[in-house]
Amino acid sequence: MKLSFTAAVAAAAFSTHASAFLVVLDSNNEYCIMQVKYIPGNDWDTDATTGAITTLPSSIPVYNDGDAGNTIAQNGVNDPTGEILAAVKAFSGTITVFDPVSGNVLTGASLPTMTNADLEWCQSYSTFAPEHYCKADGAWVGSGQEGTLGGTLKECCEDNHPESVYNSCIEKATGIVSMGDASWYGDQTDQKCVRNCDTLNLFDPDSAGSLSLHSFADDPAGSSNTEYECGGLRPEWLDQDYANEDLCCDDVFTSLQGDFCAYKSTTGSAPAPTPAYTGTYEWYVDGSNSICKQDCVVGSVTPSSTPNPSVSCGGTIEAASVELYTSEADCCSAQLAWLPSAGCEARSIAGENNPTDLFWASSDGCREDCTGSTNCESAPSSAKLYSDAEECCKKANNWLDLEWCETRAARDFSSTSTGTGQWFVDYEDGVCHKDCGNNSAECELATSGSLNFFSSASDCCKGSLGSVDQDACVQGSTQGLTISTVPTNKWYVASGGSGSDQPCKEDCETSGSAPSCGGIVAKNGIRLYDSANDCCKQAYSWVAVDLCQVQSENAGVHTLKWYVDYGANVCKQDCEVDSNSPECDGYPEEQSTKMFTSASACCAAKLSWIPKETCETASTTGVDPTDSDSPGTGEWRKNDSWSYCVLDCKESGTIAAGDNILDVQPFVSSGVKFYGTAAVDLASGDDYPPQCDGVTSDSSATQYKGSVTNCCKSINWVQAEVCYYLSTRGTPTQKYFADPSDRTKCVVHQTEDTAATGFYATPPAVVCEAGKVTLPADSEGVECVEDIGVSTKLYDSLDECCKKNVSWDVDSCKYGSQGTDAPGSGDYYIDWSIEQCVQDCNDEATGSQCNGIAKSWQTTYGSEETCCKQISWVNRRDCLYYQTR
């Protein structure tokens, strides 16, 4: 059935007045309760507010005005809210619109405009067969079935048409279109929750089947919002019935954040201007930037930031897949646990790319996470943050000097900063610098905090440059000089040493007027002396001090003192060589030469065997003395190759009275004994002993008086016993050494026939006859050898000698040294060259299993069976070795 209206006025005509509702009935008396919002004309504004509706049948139900609580009966009552319930009845296909307030029939221009949508709505809910549904008396009629009786329409519909069919039951039983129950269900099209009520009305059926106007105050308990729009009646197939939008969102739209879903379902669905979604103000992780952000509109004012915009807002979150946390601390600990918590929280509160003004540990100290200064440096997301520089330096860089670390962390630090004011070493310059950045000479900012810092230049020099002259170090440090440019006027050892024309030089600029100045030297590791005399005494203890000092203070100047020349057997004077002055011979060849104040003193001390007058005349006139042969000192000294010791005396001739060797008695002092000699004292008229190696002309050669032992100690690369024997040619050592001609054997150092020497009163430890040892028994048969060399290594026993020299086959060495074969153990060992087991013995008889003595590194086995098991891959009958000759 189609309805038509006699008037159609544009919907825009209803834009300025209060709205009203109409009840429309068609000509077949089927009821259609419809919500038609329209704006009455101006004539309605002055109409009477009451009036009877006498033309409507008595079956018209009674409606309650939910806003004002008034009952609108058939005769109409005043509606204080301006929402009028009107009734329309059509007779004979003609539509009549009644205004229950005035009781007037609206026709023509007075008729409110209804849109096509309104008509379609009314038509769709006006065609039904009411007799097939619950009646008001609870009876069930339809298709020959009898339904459950109920005391009320509501009970009847609940029992027979529950759930989603309930609304249709009420509608078709009463002829009143169901207004819904204002519960919530999910609208999948718009991804939000909506009210279960018709979009054109705001009514709910009550227990009596009548309709109540739904007001804001009627929102279900627990609802967070008092404004909503009806979403249409819930489809009968949809099994959803929630008390509020929150429950609906949590259950239906699990992919959305609950608060965002509730916003879309309520505030977000309100008419324009629609309030924007503000977010939850909770926190979520931004993994790409390793930071937590707040769930709110970027740049918006939050409750915690009022009245300023929040820098923590990262945009609102709609998806439920993004986890939200109540605080930035919870977010950081749950999502960014690998980051330092304090740093994550601080960066989150400060906002992305914003400085935290906290401190973090960089590769060379601490830096402030700030902007606006060249010393500011953004902290990496992985950096741990600290509240101040002191905390950062103490906890993250405790190996750095605290004061240095703190000053470098300051945001205002620059190349002109005052620094710490402490002193640190510069090894390259050999001085200390003060840690400061102004233009003072001593200032230089330290580039590292791991240096040792001192409170003063003096402390720094003492603590770090102890090898440098302290006065020079302090002077260079405070004046901004390098140590190599600081003149101290002290003395240092010249590079040429004692052999140079100037053994010690003064630390000052070279000039013609200052011959002692050798130039300013780098003093790192160079020792300085207060005077030339100190330098000569301490650095050249073997050099004549007078000569050294004169040469140092006045290069090229002579001492005019005297020294011995053993080659000419005269004393020479240290003066410029001049043909008119035969005594002058320049500096002595050796600076260690002892100097004397006069020729007489020199002759007496160094040439005592020459008559005094002869020596003095020869020294002062240049005429050689008639007796120029020196008998030597008679003391022990190293030979020319420094391999053993010799006596400083003539190699031939007889000892004259007064010769030094008679006073020294080098053999008595050394306890040397000789074969066939009962007495070792030397006397006038004796031949010079074979240990004499001539008189040395090297006056610097060290001599050891009568102690050959002390002399040998100075030759530390030759074994002491070897040196002693080679020096004295006395009694052999009776020790063992490797045979030079066959180093797999050892021999003993002893004369070939000890009895023939006639020297030993009792048998010695090692007795030899015909070149072989007869005692001790464990060395019997060992060869006796008297000659040894400087490289010979001596051992106390035959066993030790074999162990040291033939460690891989000690037994063979011992038996071989004694001229016998080792008997062997009789056990078996594997000869891998033939892959057979052989016996540890030397029997070469045919059929014998012996194949030589096992070496020390070869494993032996107690039986042939055990040995053969070790080479199990060899046939058992081929395992054993047998001599075939």
C-alpha cells in the first residue's frame, strides 16, 4: 500500500523551529508509529495548546511523553518540550493529519513536509498481518498452532519470540513499530557500536506494550556517554545485547582500542562539529626510534601538560594490537627493557628528537643531551642517562679524573674554558702543562681525563718526569717552553763519552765566548750535574778527574800534568805538542790514565824500576832511558781474547830482585799447586812462569793482584773451573765432559797416569792408568783427557754428563763411555723400521731375538705376547724378529 500526501514542502522549511512527531494510520486501520521530525509553521506557534481529537478511534493507545512525564491521551495534552505526538488517520484513501494539541486537521499549506525517506519508512513498517502474532490478551493465533499464553504482551513475545524476534513480535502484535530497547550491538559497516533503536525515533516499549520517550537520563547504568544516536533496530539474526558501549567494544571490535571504539560509538558519531578523539593518554612503544610515546594527538594539551602542549604525544592509537601502558616507566620496562630505564623514560617524557638535558657517557667522557651549544651532543637511544655530570662521571667514567670529566661535560665548555687548573705531563715536550684554555703560556687543555693530574707544576715534574732536571722542568712548564729549549747551565755527558775532546758539556747555548757550552739538550732521561767536576767524578769514575774537568770546561786546553807512557818507559806532559818542548805529547791516549803534578811523581809511581834520575831526564828531555824493559805488575789480568787469565810479566827470562811479581806471589795467593813441584813461592833467579803473557801497555786494563779466582769471575761466559785451570795449568779438575770427537760419550778431565805425576800423596778422586779410569768403579774404563778448551762444559759425574748431553739414550752413553755394551733389559720393544717386536739386548747369535738396546723413548713390554698385541695387524707368526746370521 502506498501513501500519498497532498502537500510536499522542501525539508529545508523545518530548519528553525522545534521538532514534532506524527502518528500516521492508513485507510486499512493498520498502525504506523513513525518519528517524523519537522518544524511547524508560524501559525502553530499561536495555536491553542490543548484540544480534543475526536476523530480518532478508541483503539489508539495511550503514549507517555518521557521528557516531561505527561500522558498524551486521545484528547491531547500540552507537550512542554515542544515535541508533539500527532496522529494521522486516512479515510477512504485520503490522508488526514491531526494535531493533537490543537485538535485541528492539517491540510494544504498547514501540512508538515515529509520526505520520501519518511514515506518509505512508514510503508515498510505498515504492511503486516497482526493476527499471526501475540495479542494483547496473550493468545497465540496462527497457522492452526496454539502458543504459550502470557499475562502481558511482553511475556508473550519473550516466551514465543525471544531474542532478536522480540521487537517484531511487539510491533506486529500492537501495530506499533518497535522502537528498540536502547541496548548496544556492533555495526560492522562503520566498525562501531550503536544503539538498538530505530533511527527515526527515541522510544522503547514498556512492560505494557506502550512506548516511552527515551531521554538522556535513561542511558543504561555504567555508560560513559549520555549522547548517542540510534543505529537502527538490531537485525533479528544478530545475537548481541550489551548494556553499554564499552562492553560491546570489548567483545565485538577486539581489533580496536577500547577507548577509540567507545569514542567512535558515542562522541565520534555525534552531529557536527564532532569532537576529535583525544586518545587515552596512556603510553605505547615506537620501536623505530626506541622511545615510548603518549596516546594523544600530536601537539595537544593533556591533563598532565596543561596549559602547555605535551611533547610526549605521538598520535592516537586505534588498533588493539598496539599495547598501551599506564606510564612511560611501564612501557620502557616492558617493550624496551634492553635500554637503560632512566634514559628511556627521560627521552619518552622529553619527546622524540627533543633533548632531555641529562648526561650520558660518550667515548671520551660525559656529554649533556642538549641543544644550543657546540658541546651539546644528542644521546644515542642505547645510552644510559644520568641526572648530572658528577653522577655520569663517577658511575660511567670512574677511571677518568673527576674534575676533568665534569668540566668537559659542561655545555658551555670550549677552547677558552678555564679547565680544571690542574697540571699534566707532556712527555713529548718533556714538561707539564696547566689544564686551562686562556692565553697564558702554561695553559693547554688536556685532551684526556685518564692522565695523572697534579696540583702544581713541581708536583707534576716530580711525579711524571723524575728523570728530567726538576728545575728545568718547572721552568719550562711555567714558561710554556719545551724541555729542549730550557738552559739550565748544568752539565751533561757528551755524546762521544770519555773519548771525546769534551767529555762533559754545559747545558747552554753554544757560543765562542762560552767554550764549555755544548748546546741545550732534550733533558728527558738525561742526567744533569751541578758542575763539570761532578760530571767527571760520577759519569767517568775511571777517567782522571783533572783531565776530564779541564777538557770539559775548556775544550782544547791542556792540564800540564804528567802521565806514564809504558811503550817508551817515560812520563809525558799533557800540553800542546811542540818540537821545542819534547816533553809535551798532548792528551794521554786513555782518559783513565792517572795524572801527576810532576815528572818526578809520575816516574816514582809508574816507572819505579827505572832509576829516578834516568826516568826524569828522559821524561823532560825526550831522551829514552837506558833500561826500558818493564818487568810488569806480576798481577792476574784477562788475556787479549778475555777467555781466561794470565800474569802481567815478562814471557821469558829470570825474575830479578825487586820485580813486582815477588811481592804479589800470584800462585801462593791463588793456592795453585803444580805436578812435581813441592813449593809454589817464586824467588829471585827463578824463571818467569809460563802463565806470564808479557807486560801490557794498556794502562786501563783491570788487574786482580794475586787472585785468579776474581779474574775468572769477570769472564762470565767461561765456566769458572775451566777458566781457573786454563789460567793456572795446575791440577786437572777431575770432572767429566762430552768427548769432542764423539759426543755420544763422555770423558774425564784428568792426566793419563796419575801415579806417574808423583804429586798425589794419596789417590785422587779419579785415578787413571794408561789413559783409562780405574777408580771410581762406576766410571771404570772412561778415557782420561788432560786438554780442555774455553768452551768445555764440565760435570760432576759420568751420569750427569750423559744425562745432559745424550738425554735420549743415557745408558748407551754410560756403557759406551766405559768401552762396554749395555746388556739391555731383555724386554721387548717394537722396531718400527721392520714392524716387528725385538728383544732389548745385544746378542747377535743366529736365532736370537736381540736387535740392540731400546732407546729411552721406546716403550718396552714384559713379554713377546704383549708386544705383538700392539701391532695386531701383523700376522702373529711374523711378529717376532730373529737373527739370521
